[in-house]
Amino acid sequence: MALYYRTTNIWTLKNIGDAFLSRRNPSRLIIIGAFYRNQLEQNIPGNYVVIQFLGDVQQTYRLYCFSTTQNGKQFVYQAHIQRIHQGKRFVNNICSMAGFIAECRVTSQFLPFVQISTKRNVNESLKLPIEKIFEKKRHKLVVCMAPTYALMEWRILLLGIELWLALGASKIIIPIQSISKDAFDILQEYEKAGLVVLRHWPKWPLLSDKNPNGLVLSRGIEESHVNCLFFAKPWAEMVAFTDLDDILIPTQPLKVYSTANIDILQNLSNEHPQAGSFLFEHRDVRMVLPKDKPMSPLDNFNFNFLINANKKKKCTVWRMKTRVIVNASRVDTINMHESGINRFGYVQVYWKEL
């Protein structure tokens, strides 16, 4: 066993153990959000609502939706349920929860709420409000950021927001988990200007009360991305999923213009008409932030520190990590570095270099 332990990844050992364990009392499902299904995405008639929830990783679920017609007749529908990340950590960790999306047919396109239950009994149902459509105006490029947690570095925050806006994004959605007052004050000013949408994101999953990294797992970020996707679907054409310090930048930065990223994505879409999502490789850049000065006012801040930025040395990994940008109407779920469920007929396109 000692030799096996030393030569095998410890996560592999844990996963082997999980395969032989079981639980008698599965966790209750936790609903994260409910959203209208855009009728332009449908290939069958009817009105549908998509419900995102967390459930036990080793359980299957039945979910019933109850809605009422204009004549007062009750309509019951058993939801079609898909696990968001079917192939990722599917058996691993019996104590963990996984994300699911459930799709229900309802009686009207814009119901204020739907009643749901794990039993076919409306008397045991939960009244679930459906998220209102945030925007009427269509946006060509929207950015969904990963949730902020213990965010204190406001200069990187400014850099990420300003670059995305300068290159074509017209709305940036930022889920807030935990953040410093200075950084939050900056975000609120962007929100007042109509450039940023701030949304609450819970501290899930919770691994440690001492280590701030224990508040975030890749799965938690993925659930946030899925939530952001359905929030933006009714009014966004393309959606980028990223961290604050990851930005899509053209290969010739000195020739950029205000719609540069939109044109990049449009050209790729013309070249790949069945693309549901595009994966872009990371190219890491090293930079040194200016030293903090006591009472340094925001009015004097500039981006001159970027002059000394340089490319990181060439990596030899077999495949660089990627960031994903999707056609919002063609994808239903997002993993950390790629798309998850592509709608029927659409594919993921891996793009190594522009």
C-alpha cells in the first residue's frame, strides 16, 4: 500500500474509495434560479422554463412543475432533467453536490412564478419566482465574470473591465461573493453607468472557514457561469466566460478599435457556421503593479504600468488552458474551460491562435 500511495495521485485513491461507499440520506436539492426559455431557441412549440438546481451527486431526480391556464385549469408537467457536468466528477466524492438543469413546459410565456415539487402533488409544491428579463436591448458581446471572493486588488479589476469595454463588450456581469469596500464602490459606479450588472452569489461550496480558497471550487464557478448564461440569454448574442484578469485581445494591440473583439467573433462565426462555442488558449503576460501609496486617489490612477508587461516564457504543457465564448442561443451549460451542453446541431470549436 505504501508503494501504491507514493506512485498514485492521492485523488485517484480517494475516487477509488468513493466508488465503494454509499449514503442512506441524500441531500435535498437546492434551487439556484429559474429562467424563461427563449422561444427562438426552441424546435418544438410551447412555453418553457429552465430551473437550475444543486442535487446529490449520486441521485437521480423527478421534478414536477405546476402552472395554471387563463381558465384556471391546472397544468402538470414532469421536467426533463440533465446533469450539468455529466462526465466530470460523475462518481467522485459521494458527499458533494452537482448542478442540474430541469426544463418544464408551462401555460404562458411570461409567468411570474411556477410551482415545483418532487412529487406529483401541488399541495406539496414550492412557489418559485421566475427571473425577469433584465434587458430589452440586444447586446452583441456580454462578459460573465467568475464570482469575486476576497477581492481586494481594484487595479486588476479596473484593467479587466476597461479592456473588455474598450474592445467591444457592452455589458459585464459580476457575481459578488465577498469583496473589499474599495473594490465594491468602484463596481457600483460602473453599475450606475449601466456598464456592469452586480449579482449576489452564495458562498458555495464551503470547504473551510479559514482558507479563503475553500469558499470556491471549480464546480461552484461553473454553476455561476451557467446561472449567468441563462440570465443573459434573452438579450445577449455572444457571452464570454472569464476571470477578472483574462481578456480577449487581438494579436496586433496597436491596431485595436472599439469593436475589435466583436469582429473577431463574427469572422470566426462566419468561418464556422455551426459553432456553438469557441475556446481560446491562454497566453500569460507578466506585469508589475505600481506600489501602493498612502491615500492614493483613484483620479491619479493610470495604466502606464502596462508598458513594462512582457510575455511569459513558452510553456511545454500538452494543451494550454482555455477560456470559452459562446453563442448564447446555442449552448446551455458551461464548464470551467469549455462549453458543456451544446444544443442540438452545434459544436465546440477549439481555436489555438488568431
